[in-house]
Amino acid sequence: MKLRFTKMHGLGNDFVVIDAVNQTVALSQAQIRWLADRHFGIGCDQVLLVEAPDQAEADFRYRIFNADGGEVEQCGNGARCFARFVRDHGLTDQDDLRVLTAAGRLRLHIQPNGQVTVDMGQPRLEPVDIPFVATDRAARYPIAADGLELEIGAVSMGNPHAVLLVADIDQTPVAHLGPLLERHGRFPNRANVGFMQIIAPDQIRLRVFERGAGETLACGTGACAAVVTGRLWGLLWPNVRVGLPGGELTIHWAGEGESVTMTGPATTVFEGWIEL
């Protein structure tokens, strides 16, 4: 099978994007792992498929596969790349797109400056919807890991997130704590783990250990989950600049009952063909 692909990134969170509208695509988990391998394949955090929708009220279907080959529900940085991809490749001429994902429908808006705003929908905060094992919903949850007593926010942005408040993300043992919380028994579907440092009520720094990918340079849903958590804890304003290792996103959340929006760049790196 010979496939045309595009390598893209959103603040360094990188993707192999494949048009499954104009070419037949059937990828096994092993093939996805090979595509994502940075030594033997193309190299990426996630593989994204652009598919035709199976519902009349949508423009496309958006599927996301982590580097370990597993399909996941949502990826915010990938959504921005998805929007730029379908416009740049002539699959649509619209600025506003309705996209189906495993987590529901997304609305994407391509701005005149090339940045993309993603309506990520309302955060899911009930433990059963995250999913997270807890008797009742709370803004803060105590959790034990490797003999440590930690406190987290638990949020779903279409995928599960744990958010920890830290004093200095540069000094935080992300490589140690990330895997422990990613596979913690209280997250049945595993979790993306965000480490948030608050600089000001409208500015945070963030590192994210992503489920199935490890620490990445940026995580859009992680940025949304961090701002939601900070807002629920009374520490952040509605508009927040989120500094990630790969660059900056702008997140807006007015509060419960409202959607979270994320604005940031999407960049094409190169295109090519690959034989599978």
C-alpha cells in the first residue's frame, strides 16, 4: 500500500496526516507504530486520518491514533492541523468546519492570519464521564502515587486529563510522575497528565505527559483541561495564555455550561509518499 502523507505540527506536537477521502487507507496498529517511529518511520506523536463523514450535518470525520497504535478520542493540536490540511489540500473552501470525532462534534474556524480556533465543547466534570473513579464530583481530588499524596483536578476534554499544580515545571519530575498517573487505577482509560505553573491569573506554563505518547512539546486538550482546572480552583481568569515547551496557545472558558475555545497555529513541515 502506497500512501501520500503530510507531516504537520501544532507548537511542536507533530502529526502524520493522511487523506482517507481520496485514497483507500486501512492501517493496522503495527503500521501506525511504524509510521510514528522516529528512527524507522516518518516520526510523530499521532497519526491523523481525514475521512468523509457518515452524517449529513458534518463536513469531515477526524480520527486520531497515538504513537503506540491505539485510537483516542480527541487531540486539540491535531484539530488545528486538520483544519489547515483540508483547506490547503482543496478538500474544502470553508473557513468554518464541522468535524466528527470519537468524542463528538468539533467546530473549527480558520482565521485570516492562518491561526485556527477550535470550539472544544464543554468540559466533562462528572467522574463517570471522564472516566475517573470517585464517589462524588469535586474540584480537587486526593490521589496516591508511589508513596506520594498528591492533589489533582480531573477533567475530560473528550479525553481524560489529570492536572497538578506545581511551583516550577522546570523542576517537576514529569518523566517519573507522568507514567504513574497516566496508568493510575483511578483512570480506567488512562489519562493525559498536565503539570501547571501559574504565572498570573491570565498566564500559565504547562508540561503534559500524553497518554500513549509520553511528554510532548504541546497538548491542546491538556491546555484546555489546565485552564478549566485553574478556573474551578479560583486561580485563573476566563482568557489565559498557556505557555508550552513548543509555543503558546490562547484558551478561553467563561465557566460551567460554556464551551472551551482554543486558538493557535498549525504548520506544514513536508509532504511525501510512503510504501507500507
